Amino acid sequence: MGKRKESRQPLDAPDILQRLSTTVAAADADDLSRLAQLHEWCEALVQTGVTRPEDVPEAMTEAARGISRRLEALILGEAADAAEAFAEIAASITALAAGGCSADPAGSAVSAVAADAGDMPAATGGEPEKTAETMAASEPPASSAGLPSGTPALSPADPSEQIAAGAAPSEPASPEEADKAAAEAVAGYESVPLRLNPAETDFVKGFVEEAGEHIESIESALLEVEQNPEDRAKIDDLFRPFHTIKGMAGFLNLRDINCLTHEAETLLDQGRKGIRPITAGLIDLIFSVVDILKVQIAAVGEWVARPHDGVVPQPPVAGMIIKLRGVVAGRAAAPPAPTPPGSPGGKLGENLLAQGAVAPEVLEVALEAQRAEQPGRRVGEILMDMEAVTPRQVAHALRAQRGAEEPSAAAAPTQAARAAAGDQSVRIDTAKLDALVDIVGELVIAQTLVNMNDTVTASERLLKDVSQVTKIVRDVQELAMSMRMLQIGPTFQKMARLVRDVSRKAGKLVNLTISGEDTELDKNVIQMIGDPLIHMVRNAVDHGIEAPEARRAAGKPEAGHVHLHAGHQGGNIVISITDDGKGLDAAALIRKGIEKGLVKPGQELSEQEAFNLIFAPGFSTAAVVTEISGRGVGMDVVRRNIESLRGRVDIASEPGRGSTFTIRLPLTLAIIDGMVIRLGSERLIIPTIVIDQSLRPRPEQITVVQQRGEVLNVRGRLIPLIQLGRLFGLCGRLDPCKAMVVIAQCEGRLVGLVVEELIGQQQVVIKTLGERFKGIKGISGAAILGDGRVGLILEVGGVEELHNRRRGGGDEGVRPPARRRGSRPEPALAC
Amino acid sequence: MGGSPEETSGTATAAGPVGGKYLTFALGAEEYGIDILKVREIMQVLDITRVPQTAPFVKGVFNLRGKVIPVVDLRARFGMPDRPHDDQTCIIVVDVGTLMGVIVDTVRQVQDIPASAIDPPPSVDGRHAVGWILGVGKAGRRVTILLDIDGVLNAEPLVVE
């Protein structure tokens, strides 16, 4: 992860001061990198001040905060006179460093500048509310040119007001006063047209990539904070990526992103300091900030794809910035949220009683239920199932239960460890990793050749040495492979966000649980599995899980349950999505299939075949096409994507009990298990994952069907036979009864491939055939076989398509017509 | 990678006959030359794996130290009759944007052909597209046809229906 730049380990204040004074001596008004460094040290000092107030006097912290803000303005090019502004900053820093703990000189310097710059009030106040106001008011000059101050910043319906309103009872200051303060402090915001320098494309690209990662960590941290709003360490996790994005955006002059993250950061800072309670409304607000950020970053990403000199279109951001400023200013002076009644460490039920959330009788029933039927479940869950309490009340009671416990203390060591680990990683171009895996693959094959060499087997000594080398080579291979591996955890985390959004939209209660998130997958697989997973999870929530009333009527808990699991199984990666919803109704699927013309009336379908119908293009069983899913474009794409990863999807379902979708994927895209077969003098590789079985048919199993050619009857199933050798022009027609038939599956259909001989199973390193062989049907790539020859890897879907086309007609309609290669005009060169 | 026709013919004429080192080889009775800078290596004919749905002049692919490289039979490319491979038959690996192998009857030598010894391509030629010939080199009585190997290999797609 790209967090290397951040100095996370809190440094000692004298250390930081030392670094500040050396850096400032070398810096200069347009030396952005040093300014950035200074900024970072100042922030570090503030950070130290916040985490260890005993080490850093408050005045110094505030002075550092002020300097940091001015540095920011300078970096963003907002200072009227850069040289002068820098000179003043330098003076403040020198004073700060020289004065040690006394912040007086720095303080006066800051005040001087503030008077000078006009919109940069003194930041030496020390009281938090003052700082907060300062933040809101010290925004770039553009703001004063923008909307007139006093613009109604809060529309009645927006979540920010709800936050303010929700917390109002706990606020000692009169609401009118707060409102007034808010209106005064909230300045407008106007986006300035963004222009980026094409010469800096690489930097901007790096920003887009890193920001994407940070957004991911923000989302997962947000979900965690939502679960444990009191956990300071989690809020820190949330704070940090915002800060990094803000910093990077600042250097690249991405003002909208910079300001937006700045405001979000300010808000979170209040939460972190306990000035502001972390409410659901606040989390929602931050989620919408993340959404805007995503769009903003995507816009920059588009510019990276096609850099130009013109104005980069930016999605609107001013509304959100103004809203955030309103929230920040309006609630800045709020005291920490009162702890809910209930004793720390007390029982949840007792706490609920103390809060008056539940009647003693109800609690008694719930406890009885816990003892009798569901010993593993928590009282809170049972009460929620009984609808006796709201999740919010339980959350409050839980909060009280944890009480004065300092959760961040426990989390801190792992935090530090993680930070340290993050700094020790290196970013490597994946092309290099791919090349390494390729070469190591060759090494393994070459090694196998040496192992089988007669000279080696003849000498015991040599054999011993060679087997030692073999072991090392295998280790190297494993290591090379592992370098491309990433944990699936972050991908699952994204699903958590999805479930949250979809279930809210659909008005359902859904709990998502995750297991096996540390399972490692090839980076490419992780990238490509994201979309199919989104589709399937969305389907599970939208189609699988019933509405709360329906669930209650069916005697199930109101909240549905979706479980995501990843793990290894027999050399494959298995990802499963299980829901306890209504399950798939095979009969309904078949009816729908007949309606859509996918199934002939009277055709017998196994349950599995009926389930597989949902993968057919244009198939949707949902009675209502909802906003979220159900347009019938999802599942066929899902299967195609997974098959393109050489994986497969299986469905298990029980009506009324739920469904499980299981995705099986190869461990890596670089290597596959293949069955090597012979046709004439050529050998081909059929990926083992698509093979159903291999057999030598008896004559009575073969029938010739009009229009469809030879058909093999396997226990009542009719499987079309494909003369692979003839199709590829490698040999003539083979008599299936004298040859072998490999039954392979493709998109749920089975085909029988007639081959001359099965040579054996082998792991092969996949090579691309290259650009020049693009468009060959039925071949997905090549591999170097044990003897150094190239073997082609079969792609069954393409073989089937080619077969149907050669037959001219048949059941061509099953697959979409073949994509044509872009026909290039051929030059009339040859005479 | 596949250069468009305009591009290939453009290079051929714009570059014109350039003096320098050429790798010469025989195809039947004729001698050809390829700019030595295009040549990566020369090797014995190894096992070649046939690839379906390719043009007749595409012999298939072979393993060049772990890379899968297409091989074109130059005789078939020029419409010359087939000839069984012998110990003189070679694959010349050339870089024409991608690496490709060409099968030739026999490799002769690396020859320095000065620009002064190169005639412009003949306007009419029985067999080859004019665009593929950079010029005709003359050393003594020997005539070497200097090939624009990019044009030869990139002008037509390898894959056919």
C-alpha cells in the first residue's frame, strides 16, 4: 500500500523541532518538496501534541497548527506574496524551534501574519472552538470572492442538520447562538477551473492510483467506526487516508479535492477529539463525501487517460464543502456526547433496563430464549429479533458496557506494527512480476528436463545435488507466485459497503458476515473478480433476501444474513456467497425459461440445469425490475467473467432456506492444470477445470442425429461430439469408439471432444500467442510442454462456436454471433 | 503491431536503399538480404507447433527460450514450391515490432553492401510485391534482393477464417 510517505510513528517533539529548523534553513518559497516536508513535520508536531499532551505544551501545538495552515496556503499558491509569506513562516518556525516549549515568539509571529493576510486569524488561541472557527474562516481567498457570507448553508432536509438536531439536547449553548455562529463562519465555496500540466501526468497518475487505495481504506474504516464509534484508533484509521489524499491533492493543485478532504478531515478531527459524537448521520455524511471524492478522482483519472491542456471538467463539490463547513462551524463548541446511562462493564440487558429501552418482562423472555434455544447468540440480537429494541439502543447499551475502557490502548500496538510493515513495502510494476513468474516457470520446466536426463539418474551424487536444486527452484517458484498474491479482504470490505447501501435502498435488513478474508489470490484475479462479486452480492440482497415482513411471516429472523467466504479447496480458490433468503425456485425458473424460449415445453431439466438458466442472457426472475438489479443483464456477464478467469460458478439452493453461489477459480492466472491430449502429431492442452470426464464410448452410445452430427449418450444425456482434429485441420475424422472422448463443459453445456490419446495431466505456464494470432477461435493460449515443444491450450467455448459455424446452422442461436475481426483492407501487393 | 499498409509501404520507399550490413540467405536459386539490425538470431529448425485457422505460409509457433514465437515459411510467403527441410534449413528470428521466425533454405553470410552498390527496386517484378523490396544489391556478379522484412511479415494477417 502506498502509505510510505507518511510518518506515522509519533516522534518526539524536540526531534521534530530539530528537523523543522534544519529544513526551513534550506527551504525557499517555491521549493514545494521542502515546504511539503515542513508541512508534514508541523502536522506531526500537532499530532504529537494531540496524542501526548504532556510532552508538547498546548500553545506549541496550536502554533504548529497555525504554521501548518499557512504552509498549506502557501503550497496551494493562495498566499498573496509567496516570498513574504514564506519569510514569515520561516520566522515562526525558527521562533518555535528556538523557543523550545515557549510558544510566545511563534505566537506573536502568527498574529502578525494574520493581521497582514487579513483572512488568516491567529491560530494561537488554544481553545478548540476557536481553532475550528479558524479553520472554517481561513479558507482560500476564493471563498470570499464566492458566495456572500451568510448564505443559507444548510437546507432543511440535509443530514448535517439532522446531525445538529440530533445532538441538540446535549448542547448547553442556545441553539440560536450556534446557528448564528454557523451562518457567520460558513463561507461560500466556488470551484475554480482546473488545469493540469500534461508534463506531470505521471504524478497525477500516481495520485489517482494511491487515492483509490486510500478511498478503499476510508470505506472499510468507516464501516468499522460505524460498528465501534468510540474506538479512537479506528477514527485515526479514518483520518489518516483523508489527510494523505488532502496532502497529495494539495501538491497537484487539485483544489476541489483538497478542500473537500480538508473539511472532512476537520470534521473527523472533532470526532477524534471527542468534541463531536460519531453518529450514524455523521457516518452517512462522510460516506457521501467519499462518493463525491470517487467521482472527483475518476474525473482526474479520465484526464490521466487522455492528458490535455484544457480545463479538466470537475463534478460539483461546492455544495458538500459548504455543508461540511456548516456542520463543522455549527457544532464546533459542542461538548463530548454524554455517556448513556448504564454501568461500565455491566450486562447488556441491565444497561438496556437502565436506559429504559426495554421492560424487565421482555428482557426476561429474551434471556429465557437465549438459554433455551440459542445459547450462542447474544441477548442484543435476540432482543432485536423480537423487535423489542432498536439496533441503536443496543449500540448505546453496548457503548455503556464498554464504558471507560480505553479501546485504543489495545489497538495501538497492532496499529504501530501495521504502520511499520506498510513502510517496508515496495511498489513493483506488475509487468516485471509477470515476467518473473514466466521465467521461473521456464526454470521449473528446464529443471524437470534435467531431472529426467539419463546422465543424472545414473549418478547418485549428481542426483542428490540436482534434487537439492529442484527444491530451491520450487521455493523460488512459490515465492515468485506469492509476490503477485493479494488478500481478498479489501474486496470483501467493498461488499460490506454495497450490502449496506443496497439493503437500505431495498428496505431490507441484512447482516453481512465474512470469513477467510486473508485468503490470497492473484492480483489479476482479484481485479477481475470484483465486478462479478458485486453482481452476485447485490442479487443476494435484492433477490435472495426477502423483505422483513415476508421473513417474519416465514418464521425467519427479520434481518437476512449474507455470508461471504473465501478459501482453498483442492488446488482451487473457492469464493462462496450464501444467503438465507427465499432460495431459487426450480419450477419457476423452468416456467420462465419456457416463456423466454430457452427451454422447450416438455423438456426435462435437472435442478442444476434449471438453476443454470439464470446465467442465460436476458433472464431475470424478479417480478419487479428494481432500481438496483433485475434487468437480466447481470448473471450472464458474471459467468462469462468467471469463465474468462478459467473458473466456474455452481449454485446450490433450497427453496425457502436460501442459496449458495460458489465460484471456483484457479490459484493463479499464470499456471493451469491441464490435460495433455494428442491429435495427429500435435499435442493440445485442455484445462482440467472444464473437464467433466473422459471416456472411450461403446458403439451403442453413439447416434448420428440429423443436423447435429454425432451425439454421445452418457447415462441418458445426449452430448454432441466434436471432431477436434478435423476442426483444427490436424488429422482426419476419428472413430470415437477407437479414440477417446473428453467431455468438457462450457457455460453449463457439455460437449464431447474426440481426441486420439490422453497423454496425462500436467501443470503448465500459460503464454499468450501474441497480438498476431488474435482472433483464433478455440485457442486461448499456449504453453511449453515438458519436452520444450509448444502446446496450444484449448478454449472450449470457442471450439463449440467454431464447430457450430462449420456445421452451418445447427443451434447457432444459442451463442451470440461470433465477433468479427476488424477486417483490414488488404493491400494489393502480391502480383 | 500489425503495421497498416500505408505505413509499411511508406517506410520502404522513404527509407530507400540504405547501404550497410545485410544478412544474406538463399531461397531456391535466389539470394535475399535482410538488414542485420532486424535480425535477432539464427537457429536450427526446431519442433514447430501448427496453429489452426492461420494463413498457409504460417508454419506455426515455436519455443524460443520460453517465448512463443510465430514462424513464417518464406517460400510459402513468396508462393514458391515447398521443399523438404534439411540440415541447411534455418529459422532467422527477426524483430518486426514483435519477434517472428522466418524459415529459409540456407543462411549465407553477413555482407556489407554500400549504398552505391544498391539499385532501386525494379518497377515490375514477377513474384514479389514491389513494396517489399528495398533495392537490389550487386556484389560482383551476385545479385541480392534486399527485403523489407517488416512489410513481408506484417502486410498480411496471420489468422484466416
